[in-house]
Amino acid sequence: MSKAMLIDTTRCIGCRGCQVACKSWHNLPGERTTFSETWSNPRYMNSNNYTRIIFREVAQPEGKLNWHFIKRQCMHCLDPACESVCPVGALIKLKDGPVVYDDYRCIGCRYCMMACPFQVPKFEWGKAVPLIRKCDFCADRIEIGLAPSCSTTCPSQALVFGDRGALLKEAHRRIGAHPGKYYPEVYGEKIVGGTAQLYLTPVSFEVLELDHRGFRTDLGNVPYGIYGREWMSKVPWVALGVGGLAVGLHYINQRRAEVQDQKSQEGKED
Amino acid sequence: MSEKVEKWYPGEGKLTTGRAILYVILVLGLISAVIRLFFGLGSTTNLSDAYPWGLWISFDILSGVALAGGGFTMAAAIYIFNLKKFEPLLRPAKFSAFIGYLVFVIGLFFDLGQPWRIWHPMVMWNPQSVLFEVSWCVMLYTTVLGVDIFIMALERWKKYDLVAFFRNIYLVLVVAGVMLSTLHQSSLGALYLLMPEKMSDLWASQAIGPLFFCSAVIGGMGVVTLESFISSWAYKRKPELKLLSSLGKGLGIVLLVYFAMKVTDLYARGATVWTLDKAHFFFYLELFGTVALPAILLTFSEVRNSIKGLYWAAGLSAFGVVLNRFNVSLTSYGGYRDFSYFPSAIEIIITLALIAGGILIFDWGTRYLPVYHSELSGKTS
Ligand code: SF4
Ligand code: SF4
């Protein structure tokens, strides 16, 4: 059964423990950060930051400020665009759920970065011979029966790891049990064919203004890989068609020219 | 005045001013390339997580391949549609196409994060990836073009029995070339099928594959025309005006077809065409300035029968193809990001050096290989 994580943003307290846990499990260096216009810190996901908490302040009509903390990382799509575009098959969706990356295959074309609908894969721009880096859902931990390190660390059970089916059921149970507390849609249930990260939020993702922060709402429910696969399924037929047509036209046109030559010859003889 | 022009002529292999400039650019490019390899993409380019693809993808790869479409276009015209009169244009077209692909592969090498793994798609397969298909087609097609050039070299070495052998299987090469070109020219567009949400409405089309194919034919014909003029100027030959004006007629027709395809596509998708912002400015420039305008110009026989007219029409349409590739890959993507991108000096120098290198190889080739004439009397191929 494919694993997933239920991210209930109403439970998140914004402690950023998951960011730290991720760094220690993956042995990633810390980053010297500076003040910016947002509380989110570090400022961007990159090859050293696989996950971060986005801090959003949403003003209520009566002037009150509401805090929202939304965790960002690879969505581990059920049918990942990155897997379908990689020319050498360096990105693979495992049966357990994680989408993992093979350091020894990647040629560094960066098509996965362009194609990922959530802008997740990041490049090691600081290195002379860079690789792609992204959250791997702690595939090594899942393999031996542990939960990802972020969810193990989370003190408020905002990150619950488990079977995707069961978590979805739980998500809808929460929505049903607490009307008004949750926006009645689970982000990740259907988007781009479904993802392993399931988000429960008090308001919609549009209201949270996350479109330019990696969570688009206009992606549709079709996995993007389908567009590439549709194209590829036509390729053999186009090849055969063009080849056949080329050979056929060659002979037809040649024959026509010969006939014309003959005719003009005959014309001269008359 | 003749003296002033004289020093730009390539002449008989002398180091003229023109060549000297090209060599300087090439050397600068080589230095930049070494720096790029040692310090990596991050420190030498302006690429970033927000702009993973930049100038090199837009120009060296997308534009370069489209402009090198002349090889397969001319081969198809001559061997498949039996338009034998174009034969004098075939060899230069194939030779420049080969150089175009060579330059493309070198450009790609420097663009890859792991350049030494450029061969990986040969053994590590992902048949659902469009890029996988593109890499195979480009690889095979470059080989086909290489065989073509090899035949020219055989002629020079006077190995006529081998030349005769290749002549016998020539149709196979032509058909393979046309097939592979059709596939990868359109598939380069199909790369963008997977990112509709990242692109402006103006270019994010499901028909982008056929559109890329059609514009590659335009790019190829435009470049063949330009190159014919430039080399006749450089090597003091008479331009084949009659031939080129009949090629110009064909170019006009393809431009009209392309224009119709573009408009139909925009209309069918209901894209917002009439607004004014940066993306729309480049869009108008592309559609009206470099597709419609040369198409209209080429309907006049005065234009088609004058060197200047053809020069402008072909130049505009070739420029339009480049503009289209930049629009698809950069302009279109600009609205998606809160960041902007402009290539770094090293990116620009390497691109210029690739162009300079291409011209120098062409120049060298035309002097050492039978590009402009067959050394066998009779049939050219
Ligand atoms: S979110 Fe992006 S990187 Fe992660 S699995 Fe989906 S397509 Fe791949
Ligand atoms: S950058 Fe690497 S992982 Fe990403 S698509 Fe290219 S080869 Fe695959």
C-alpha cells in the first residue's frame, strides 16, 4: 500500500522542527539567513533545504490577523511529472510512495525542474558538477518501517504518516466532524492525479495566496506525464508514416518525371 | 571602397579581418568554456532554481536545431518531391546542417550539469520521456549528416568505388534523415507540453509540436537562402538568383501555412491576443513582423527576383524562428516567475563562440570539401 502524509496545517505551531529533523537525517549544512519580509526561514527551498514552513498572515475583514503554517517539500505525486520527463530514468516512484533520485544516472539536464508542477527539484548550483536534490520522503527510513524524520519530530501531530487510503479517510472524517474549521477540500487528493502529501487547511489555498509559492491551484487533476506519454505513443506511428510517405512519394514523383520526360521526347519527335 | 571590402573577404585562406575576429571570439569562448567546466554552472551563468533553462537552451539548442532544418528540407524537396532543380543548394544545406548539429551537441555538453554523462540516454532508457526521444533522434540524425559529409570527403579523396556504394543506399539516408528530423524538430516543441501552467497563453499550445516542425522548415529555408547569398559574396560567386527566387516562393507558401496554423491555434484555444504587455509585444513582433510580413513580401515577384528583397524576407523569417524559440522558452515563462533572467557574460561569449566556430568550420569545409560542386561529373548528391 502506498504511503502518504496527512499535513493538518491547523495543528502546525510553526516550530520548524521538521526543517531541522530533515537536515539532520540528510546531513545537510545549515544556512546563514537574514531578515526578510516574511517569517518563513530559510527564504527558499534549495539543494540544502528540502523542506520549509511557509508562514502566511491572512488579514480578516475585522482586522484580525490569522497565522497559517504550510509545510512545503516534494509532493511525491502518484504519477510524477519528474519521473516521466527524465530522459535517463533517474527519478523513480517507489511502490511504497517515495519518489527517489539516482545520483549515478542524472545527466543534469534540469528538465525535471522545468516539468515539476510544484517546482520541487533543486540544483546544486554551488558545485562544479552538480546533481538534483529534493525531499526523498526518507525512503531509507520507510524501507525499514520507520516514518519520515519530519513526521517523527513533529510535536503537535501535524504530520501524520500512514497508508494513503486510511489518511484520506481520516482527512474527510476531520472535515466532517468539524464543519467550519476546515476548508472542505484536501489539497493533494486529486490534484495532478493525486499526491502522497495531503493537506488540510482552514481556508482554501487561493486565499492563502500560495500560487507563487509552489502550490498552484490551477493544475487540474490530470497527471502531467500523460501529455508526454500521449506524444510518445504517437512517435512510432509518425515515424512509420513519414518514412512510408517519403519512400512512396519518392517513387511516384520519380515515375511521374520519367513519364513527363518521355512525353516531351515524343512531342519533339512529332 | 573595393579595398575596404577586400579585407573582409575570406579569399584564399588568408587571415582576413573577418576571420581574425572569429578566431578571437572562438578563443574567448574556449577560455570561458574551461572556466565553466571548472567552476560550474552556478558561478558562471545566471541560471538558478527559478530559471533552470536559459540562453543556451533557447539559442544553442532550440534555435540552432530549427535553423539547421535546411538539410532535411532540401533533401526532402529534391529526393522525395523530385524538385531536382534545387540540387545545387543541397550540399551547402547539408553541410551547414551538420555544423549546426555539431554546434548543438557542443552547446548541450556545456549546458548539462554532468557533461561527461552525455551518453547516458544511449544506455539508460526512459521511453515515456520526450527528451529521451529527442536525444536519440538528434544522435542518429547527426550520424546521418556525418555520413553525408563523409561521402563528400570520400569524393575529395577520390575513393569513387566507395562513393558509388553510398550512392546506392542514398535513399535510405534521405528517408532516415527526413523521418528523424520530423520527429525531433516537433518533439523539441513537445518538451513544453508538460508545463502549460508555467507558460503564457500565447505559446502554451497542445499543437506546439506541429508548430515547431513547420517553423523549422521555415528556419531551414531561410538559412539556406541567406547562406547562399553570403557565401556567394564571400567567395565571389554569382548567387543562384533564379533558384533562390523559386525557393523564396516555397518559403512564402510555408510561411502562409504557418501563419494559418498559428492563428487557428490561438483562436481555437481562445487565447487573449489583444492586450499590451511585454509578452504581447514579443508576440506581435513574432507573428506579424516575422511571419506575416515576409509572407506578404514574398508574394511580390519584385521581391522574389531581387537579391535585397529575398535577403530581407529570408532574414526576417529566420529571425522569426529564433524569436519564436526565445518566446516559447523565456518570454512565455517570464510571467510565471517573480524573478528575472538575463544571461551572464560567459553564457553570451560561449554562445557567440559556438556561432563563430560554426562559421569557421563552414569556411574551412567549403575550401577542403566539394561542398559547392561535385567532383564527380554529372549527378550531384
Ligand atoms: S512534486 Fe515534483 S519532484 Fe515531487 S514527485 Fe511530484 S513532480 Fe516529482
Ligand atoms: S536533471 Fe537529472 S533527474 Fe532531472 S530530468 Fe535531467 S537527468 Fe533526470
